[in-house]
Amino acid sequence: MESILNFSEDLDVNLFDSIVKTALDSSSSEKSKAETVLVKFKEHPNAWTRVDYILTTSSYTPSHFVALQVLETQVKTKWVLFTEEQRNGLKSYVVQSVIKRSEQQDQIILNRFDIILVEILKKDWPRNWPTFISDLITASQNSSMEVCRNSLEILKRLNEEIFMFGEGNITTVRKRMLQNQLKNEFIHIFQLIKTILEYSKKMNITDKLLDTTLSTLQSFSKWMPLQFIVDTEIVELVVSFINTSHSIACLKCLYEIVKRMVNEKVEISSQESKTVDEKILLINFSLIEFLNLYFSKFGSEKLSALYFNLDRMEQDFILSVSFLLSLIYSNKMDLLENKSLKEFLKGLEYLIRITEIEDKKIFVSVLECWSSFVFCLYNEYPYFATSRVSLRRDKYTSILEMLIQALVDKMPRPEEVLVIENEYGEIVKEKLTETEAIDFYKEMKRTIFHLSSLTGERIKSFFIKKLDKQLDGSEWEIKKLNKICWSIGCVSESFSKDEESLFFVDVLKNLLALCEMKVSKDDKAVIASNIMYLVGQYHRFLVSNKRFLKTVVKKLFEFMDETHEGIQDMACDTLLRITNKCPHEFLIQREENDVYISYILKNLCRITKSLEFYQKRIIYECMCVVLQGMNTEMTKKSGVSMNNVEYYKKLEYINLLTSSFSDTNIFQEKIQEKLSELIINRDFVRIVSHVLKSFSLVYKNLPESIITSFQNVFPFLFSMYERLDLIKNGQINSLANKNIILAKQEIIEVFTNVVSVLENLNDKFITKEMKSNFLNNLFQKIIFDYKKSFKDHTLLLLGGECFKSIDFSGEEDAFKSEVFILNTLIEPSIPLILKSEENNDIQTAYYRLLDILIIKRFDSFFPLIFSNSDTFNSIFDSLLYGFICRREISELCLSTILTTFKKCYEINNFLFFQKYFLNTMTNILGIIFDKDKDYGFELQCQILSFLLKICDKLPLFDQTVNNNTFIRNHINELFASTLKNITGESLEIFIVGMFELCRDDDIFREHVFDFRVKVYEYGCNDDLNMEIELVNERKQRIPAGKNII
């Protein structure tokens, strides 16, 4: 195989083909060897000389691609290393290959040659190839239609590369030069396009050429100066192709033209504005005229029913129509309403017919338009009362009525609904987790809400009629029922309170009657899910109808005993929504001569008996939400905070809640004594986990619940943790060991939640002595376990929470705590974080702990670690190591380092800078220019710019020169030895620019980004003057008064 690497002999093409085949064959034993040889071949500096030979003698297409990859890589990275003669030869070869392949219609290889030609243009045009555009246009006019078509493809690719897709592989200087040149020569490109379009009216040209001409105009329209649209007949010319076989290309082109017109940011004259409106009216008129013909072919049949029988091209046409109509109607509603209402109404009707199609891509394209349309009408008069004057919405009565049906049919599932019908017709539980789907639902909800406000009685009548048809069976279908109910949920609060009450009662009556009618448990489950969803949406009705609220809650408790998949989850979630919306109702209503919340808490074990542990915790959260409202409720009544009697009443409720967590009291001494036997029982561990998670939930939501736990819970948790530790040190099986780890983690999580809210508690109830004893126990009995044996990330998180949330009583206590954390958590973690693949969680928690200590406790913690050079070096090196880890870790370490440098500068800790300035800057420069690490760039630049800002304020690094000169020389030596592909002059501009632009982080980042693009290719000095001008221009953009630090 290696013989293909011998460039002193002719290439054996058959061997080359064989190697390529082997490299592509996943089953070949020599695949790896073949891949290695091909990589060496591609990297050889003379590999490009083999390209033509491979293309002309090999018949194996993959070999052609390998050859063209070689040529493309050489052009991208080593173009300046070629002699002028070689460059001219390569340009001539590529151009001739493009022409030849165009004539042969060898599209796949031709595309690769087009890409290579554009890469050459990015290097040589316009400076070393000033006549390229004129040469290309001349060739297009004097050659075949295929050559002309490909010339347009090249122009389109060049345009997209330098205006849209060039970010990250082309410097600002080059991009500006190319963009300006293309803008300057655009008139010639525009004239070529216009000529072809005009010529096609008189003479036959190929369909491919005409489609490519339109798509090229589409590409340039994204930035095309508005004058080319308003001062020419190009719009009229493009519009003339709507009713042709090129309608799709025409519509896509018109879409970009309209987008360019409506998004014009530069202020235009009144005449230009008038012309733009005329062009848009023309486009809409012509499109509607054509759609009248198009839709007439369907007769009385619905487009939505026939859509999937249409061919792919016609479906693409409909999608393009939806894009264009949506764009025009979203931006020019006022114009069309005033100047072309008839066509506008017809267009809206067609858009509704397109909306009815069961195609998500189409619907997403039109939803924004409908959302804008209905909001515009709603915003004119967003009130419940009837207007005394005529409103705009009156013109669109029939459109709005049709829109109701179209949108309801497309209503997506809300995230609150967990019971669905799957593709097999089975009723199953499914939680909606996709952010995109949730956002889509929210947009639909807003749109239907505004539509409801516009249509009032009509939409209510529509929903009731639809439910009646579900009842009489004429339209019974689970999918339809779901969409109706989900849509009804969207219109909550769009009517007056009285109207809403009447409407909601009618809806519930129908659904309850439907539920009674149905025999199938699946059908009943679906109806129940819809009732629960609607109840959760209409909280205003519940507040106004207090007795009904209790009826609903009672029904939800019944649903909690229902075994059908998803019903229990929805019942729990619905109760949580109700308690969030109406918490005070549970505090003022009564049941069996008791406050309603008290009644529920006393019966909570019975209510939740059929629920899984995670579902029970949702109910506990509901209770917490209600109890949170006690403070608010008492304040409302008395105007003061809760008195002691009321406070202890709340604690009584909390005790009722916590006592319902489990039938088994895990804090009993007899349970603790049998821990070694019970720990091997998975059910027991699940109960422990549930109880501890439940306490965590209560502590987080009701911090005052911690007060009683100092005597009743925490001592048992400390004891349990110690007992678990003793069991773990004995001879036990792996299951017990796993259960011990789970139990320990749960205990640690409880204490983490306690620590997070401890400072919020009233000192009257928790004394300093209680808090001090608690923290001592926490440190010695729990956190110290990390140093002993239990290397678990949760202990690091607990340590971090202590310093994030606790206000230590004095400097001495704080210092002792920091020393303890340093010895117990930080130092033992350093060897572990270097094995990041094995200890991801520990690594993340370790860096978070460091970040908290630097931010919250810098004044005491930093001197502590800095006083021991070995300790500090280990910690600082671990932060530098974090730079090259995954994104989350890298950005956390960068942020911590930046904070450290800033705080050390504030306190004039110059010794720190003498030791760590250069090392940090070298590491930052290394990661900035590491192409495998494409994250953290903004923070990297912030650190680098800060170091450069302050370097001349620090003591001299070298007594013979000032710091600016010393740092410049250091960076220059660093890059001169590693970046052999960058010229000395270009490097000097970059370094000087960094010092001159470091006062502004955004501008500094632009400067560094440009250089990062350059380091991946061999450079030259052709653009030096423009680079200097760019640095000066950027300097001018920095506000004069911008602070240096």
C-alpha cells in the first residue's frame, strides 16, 4: 500500500482504487491500514500533483472524491505556498475542468470543482483575479446553456459563502473585501440574470437554466440593494413565471424579494415606499389570480384530503405558497386591507385551506401568520364589552369562523395531558418533554385565546356543538375529542367571568354525560384526562364556585385510586395546579367541621394509599403550597405577621404532613438497631428514600418545618448515617453496599436542602448554639466521610451549599470551616478529577465548590490556600486542567480563574501575578487556538483581555523592559515557534491590536476571532494594510470614556 506514497514514481491507479475500496469496507481486516495510508497521501505536499491523473485514469468514483479532497485542502490551507506559476496553472486547470464537466453534465464531480473554484476565489479574488466576474459572465454568454447554468451556480455559491456561511473560515478583512467587490460587480450579475429571464420569453431555454437563474436571484435577494427592486421591472419579470412549470423557483425567489422589501432597515423615501407597496400588491394579486385557477381544479373536494396523493413537486409548491402568503400577510395586513381587500380575503381563505393540511412543516409556516393576524385584530379592542363602533374584525367574520375549525383540528397536546392515544390506538401514558413541542403548544394557545376574544359567542357555540356531536356519536373519535378539549382549555379567561362560568358548566355537563355513556375503560380514561386538564385551566371558575372546587378535589382523590395508566399522574398534577392557583381556598373552606386543609392532612394516608412514591410527593408538594399561603392569608386578615398561636398551628399542619410519609417510622430506635438486617431489603430502602425525599421537599418549601426537626429528625439521621458507615465497613454483599450508598446520598440531599434554607429561619426559634451544634455534627459525622472513604459528589455539593448559604457566626468559625473543607473535600478530590471519565460527577461538584469558595469566601479562603504553595499549585493546576475538559467544566474553570485574577488585582496581590500571570496567559492562548475546543471562547477572551489591560499596572516581570514590551515579546516568541504558517508582520499586527483593543471585550473578541481563522492556513502579507485599517477602525469604535478595568 505504501508505494502510493512514493512520489518519484508514477501512481498505480489500480492500487490506489483498491486502497480506497479497502478503507471504505467496514468488514476488511486491512481497513485501518488503508485509512492510515490515505491520510498520509492526503497530507503529502505533492499529493495535489496526482489529482488530474486520478480523475482521468480511475473509473472508481470514491477515488475521484479523495483526489478532489486533496486539492480542496491544499487550496484552503496552503494556497500561498504555491508559486505564482503554480497558482495560475491550478486556476486554469480548475476552470477548464468546470467547463468540461458542465458540458458533460457530470454533476457530482462538477459540484466539487465548483467548491474548489470558490475556495480559490476566496484567496485570490479580486486582487489577483480582478476579471473573474466579467470573464465568467462572458463565458456564460458565449457558451452552452449548461456552462451558463453552472456559472450561475458558482456565483450563487460564492455569494452564500461570503454573505451567509463564511463565518469561522474567513477573516473580517477578506470578507469585507469580497463582499464589497461582489456588491460593486452585482450590477453585471443582475444584468445577466435579467437578460436570461427576458430571453426566456422569446426563445426556448432549458428548464434547469431558468430554475437556476431564479434560485440565483433568490440567493442575491437576501442583500440586494432595494434600488434593483424598485427601479427595475425585475419583480414583474419574476411574477410572470408563477403560472409556469417554474412556479416553485418563482415563489421561492419572490419570498426573498418580499422579505428584502419588508425588512429594509435603511430609511427609504416616500416614493420608494410607495413603489414597494405597489410591488407587494402586484405579487399578491398575481398569486391570488393563479391560486384561483389552481384551487378550481379541486372543485368541492378539500385540498387536505387530496394532499398526500399529490406528487412531491406539487407538495413543495403548496409549501412555497404558504411561506409567501404568510410572509406578506404577516407584514402588510394594513396595506392589503386598505388597497386590495377582495384579494386579501381570498388569500386568507386559501391560506386556511392550506392550514387544514395534516403537515407539520406547512402548519408551522402559517401559524406565525395566523398568530399575527388575530393578535392585530384583538389588539384593536381587547375588551369583553361590545364595541359601539365598527371594528376591523367585522370585515373578517367568515375567515375567523373558518379559522376556528382549522386551528382546533391542529391543536397539539398540552404538557399537562399525560393520557394519549398512541399510533396503535392504545390509551397510554406519555409525558411531553420536548421544548419545541411545548413552545409550539404555547403559541397555539395564545392564538386560539385571541381568536376566542374576537369571535365570542361563535366559538362557544362551535365548541358546544362539537361536544354534542361527540355525545350523539356522529363524530365520536378520541383524537377529535382531545383536540376540542385542549382548545377549550386555551380560551380560559377570554370571556367575562359570568360568560365563562355558563360556558364551562355546559362543557363539564357534556363531558360528564359522555363519561357516563362510555363503557370502555380506555374511553373513560381519555374523558377523565380531559376533565382534569380543563379543571386545571379554569381556576377562575373554581374560585368563584367554592363548593364546586371541593367537588373537583374530591373527584381528583377518586382518580388517585384509578389504576389506568396516566390517570393518577394527571390527578396529582391537576391538584398541584389548583393549589398553585387557589391555595387560600383550602385555608378558608371547611369539611366535617374542620378547616379543609386540616381535613385533607388528617386523611392523607388514605387519600394517597394507591399512589406510587413519586406521586405521593406531588401531593405533599400541593400541601406545602397551601401551607405557604398561611402567612399571606393571615397577613391579609390582620395586616401583621403571624402570631405565635397561628405559627404553631402551621407547625401542627406540617407535623400532620410529615407523619403521613410512611406507615413505617424509620426514625424509631428499633428500626435503627435492625438497620444491618433491613438494608439488604430493597423495599425498605425505597421507603427510606421516599421518606427522606419527602422531608427534603418539605424543608425546601416550608423552611420553618426544620425547627422541630432539630430534635425529632436530625439526630436520627446523623445516627443512621454513622450506622450505615459501620455496616459498610463490615463484610456485606454488593446489594447491601449499593443500598447503603443510595441511603447515604438521600441523607446528604436532605441536609443539603436544610443548609440551603437555614439562614432564612427566625433566630427566635433557632439559636446560634443550635445552629453551631448542627454544623459541627454535619462536618464531623457527614462531610468527614469523604476523606475517610465515601468519595461521592453529593458531599462536595453539600460542602458547597454550606459556604453558599451559611453565615458563619465569626471569623474563627469560618476559618476553621474553610480549613476543614480544604483538608476534607478539596485536597482528596484533586487526584480524582484528573480521571474525569471515571469521576464526572465528582469533577463537576469539585469545581462548583471551588467557584463558591472563591466568590463567597475569597477574603479568607484565598489567603488560606495561597499561604501553602504546594496546596495552591495543585488547586490552580486543577483549574488550568479544567480548561480542556467538557464545556460545562471548562466554562466553570474559566469563570473561577477570571474571578480570582480580578479579586487579586483589587487587593494588590502582586505576588500572585508574578507566579501565575504568564502561565495562565500561555494556557489561555493555547486553548483559544485549539480547533478541537470550540467552546468557552467568550470567557477565554475576557481573561486574556483582562490580563492585557492590567499588565502595565503590575510590578515589572523583567527589570530591563516595561511589562507591555515583555508580554508582547513573550506572545511573539510563543507564536513564532508554534505558528510557522503566520507571517511575522501579520503576527505583529495581531499582538499590537490585542493591546490596543483590550479595553472593549466585544471588539477584542472580534480581533482574536479573526486571527483564530488565520492560524489554520498558511498566510501572506497581501492584506496587511487592510488589517491595520481594521484595527484602527475598531479602536475608533471603543467609547472614549470606557474604563480600562
